[in-house]
Amino acid sequence: MLRFLFDEPRRKEEGLLGEAMEAIAYYFNSLDPMENHAPKQGNHRHVRYLQIWINGFIRALDELEQSAYCAKRYAERLSSRYLEKMDLPERDDYHRHLYFYKNGFLRVFSILDKLGFFFNELLQLETERFKAKFSYFTVLRQMHEKKIEAKLEEQLFQIKNDFQDSLTVLRNQRNMETHSMNTEIMDDLEYAKRIADACTPIEDVQDNIRHLDRGFEMVCRTLITTFRYLHEEQPASVEEQAVERTAEAAEEDAASVSAGKPGNGGKRQNGNHAGPGGQSGEKPGGRLRSGTKTKADPRKPRQTSQDKQGGNGADGRRRSPQGGSSSAFKSGKPGRKQPKQAGR
């Protein structure tokens, strides 16, 4: 849309941008046939709601790419190191660079936080129960602690770590720009403290572009990973996990009441990670009822009945050996065939 500012033809959807747009589009198109297999709340209205929401990611990513591109093109026109030595046209280009650069790093975190909100709704994480205003990174922690879609969470966590240096720089600039002062003014103030010079140096615009490019790449890879996973791993089953978790929590309450213990009100408890020494009152991923079956880990010795009842099996490691989603834990007594969940 903004290529006309540089007398250039329209952008082609290629590279990482094209991959991200394609991944989002595939998932968007897969939602229609999903309607027949979704649980009750996955009716036509729910599907349409998701489609409108997902379409917003396409627009947001398009705007981020345009901002990053314009910031780079205006940076290429700058040659002066000091603001006072710029003529009027160059100073205008510098201010245009700053405008699109700021717009770019604000949109990096805008898209990530929108994705976090999307995950929170789709997977029914209820992050808002303990933090009213949460970010994408808070939602990732929720997915990890609740063992929900562990395979996806592991990939997204790795992407975050790969781009952590640039994300930290951009996030600090975002916070300063939003809550304190213009990012370029901060550089001017620091310089004035050290050197009594009449000339004001501009920030390293090439460094700005490098960090913004990495932020754009991180967002693209995050969206590609997310929507390819949702498309390939049967999106309907992702929604079904919420129904299954609710049913498991209700059965757990019923078992607690019959044993003379207070119920949990149908709410699934978060897993408590083991502290130093590997001791924990609960197993990671929430309490398991007596008789709950889990897949055995060949790398660990077989647990005794005392281990299972005492809850000393947690090892405090970040990853569960199973690496599965919350639906890996099936409720019921051993040796009995489980009835199908409603709507499955």
C-alpha cells in the first residue's frame, strides 16, 4: 500500500511474509468443515467469530511489514550524523524514519499480544483470572504450566529465545515511548549529560533497522508455527480439549466429594512445579485422580504406589517427558472402557 511513496510497484507476497500469510489463510479456510466436528459451542456463530478474528492477523501483519519497509527506505536516505547538520529534506526523511520505526516496534508487540489473547480464548486458559492485563509471554507461561499444547508451546518458546536480544531492545523502546518519553529524546539526554556539545547526534538508525527486521522475522515465524500447527493438528481437537478438561475437573470434584474432601468447583488446578530437591505436593499439570493412567517414561524407573500417593515423582524439570497436551491424561478407573465425551 505504501510502496507508492517510493515510486515502486505493489508488494509481492513472498518470503517469510508470504509463508505467514499462507499459513493464516490455510487455517482460516479449514474452519468451515470444522464446524461439523466441533463441540456444541463450535457452531456457525463461533466459527464466524474465529474467522473474523484470524483475518485481523493478516491486516496487522501487513501493516507491520509496511512500517518496517518504510522505516528502512527512509533510513537509506540519511547521511548526516548530527541533527543540526541536516538540511530540511534530510530532516524530514529522518522524522519519517522515526515515525515508521516507532509504528513498527509498537506493532510487533501488538500482534504478539493479540496472539496471546487468541490463545487464551481458543484454549480457555483463563489467564485473566490471575492477571487482568496479560501479554503474549504470560500466555506462553500459562500453556507451559498447564501442559496445554506442549508441542506448540515448546516451538514458540524456542522462537522467543532465538530473538530475545532484539525483543528486549524493542520492548524497552516500546515501554519508553508509551509511558515515558520519545525514544530518540532519551539518547539526546544521555549524550547531553556526558558531552557539552551544541550538536545533537541522531541514534544509530541502522541498528534500529536491524532490531526491527528481527522483530518482524520473529512475528512471522511465530505466526507460521502457530497456524500451521492449528491447521495440521486438527483445530477442532484443540477446542475439544477445553471440554475434556472441564469434564475431568468435574469428575475430580465428584471423586473428592465421595471421599469426604471439598471439591474444586469444576476448576482445574494449575500444576505446582517441584522446588529444589524435586519435592512437590502435586504432580506437574495438576492433581491426578487415583487410577488415572499416564504414559510410562522409559527413561525413568517405574513408580511405586507410595511414590504415586506421596507425589514425590516431580523432578522440577521445565519439560514434561510426555511432551503431550492436557488431553494425554484420561479420566476414569483402570481396566474400564471410557464413555465418549459429549460432542466428541
